[in-house]
Amino acid sequence: MKHNIKIAAWNDLREDAALIRNEVFVVEQNVPAELEMDEMDAVCVHAVAYDEGGTPIATGRLLPDGHIGRMAVRKPGRGKGVGGAVLQALMTAARQRGDHEVVLNAQTHAASFYGSHGFAQEGDEFMDAGIPHIHMRAALA
């Protein structure tokens, strides 16, 4: 499945990224909306993937410190490689700006997905917004 992925600033991708994040985190996972959107969005590199019809289906962000977060794929896009494509696009963006590694806090159920992209688990499971997470890290060659 071919995905068109845009990498841009929050101002350019806010509408599409917020739509996906609201649907996945706030509606599906019951994360409080005030926790989901934060002031860091303005300083992040954002990625949004679009399906063949131009509908936004996945998103993620890269913070200035190399932290990848807010990875979300809408239900119709799941299991089709789009989440991995967004993750790889953010890792490429980090590599291109000179980062040596990326880190993320994965929802525990998704740890094997991140593991398949070179991330290793670190530390103990912890709760964030009522959801179990694990810290993970990947070196950028």
C-alpha cells in the first residue's frame, strides 16, 4: 500500500494531525483532550500519512530532543504498514538533522511494533493517561 507522507511544521499539518489524534487518543482510548494537545506541538516536526484518496490516516511527531510521540493510525489504516512508514519518516527526519538516537514511550501493547523498527525497551512499565507504557530507544546509523 502506497502512502503519501508529509513532513512539516505544526502550522501546516495541525488540522489533519489533530483530527487523527483526537479520533485515536481522545475518542478510542479516552485520553483527556487537554492532555492530548500540548504546547510542544509548535516546536515539533510532524508527519501525516494520507491514503490514495488523500484522507489523513496516520500521524506522529518528533520533538527537538529526539523524542518521537503521538503516533496514531486511524482504524481503516491499521495493519497496512502506514504506522511503520510514519515512524521511518520521523526517524529519517531525526537522522537528517543530526540526531544520533530517537526515544519514545510506547503503549506496552505496541512495544513489539517498535521493536521491529529497531527500538529496544528500557526500564519498567509505567502508566501515562491511564495506559501502560514502556520507554524505548533506537540508535540512528
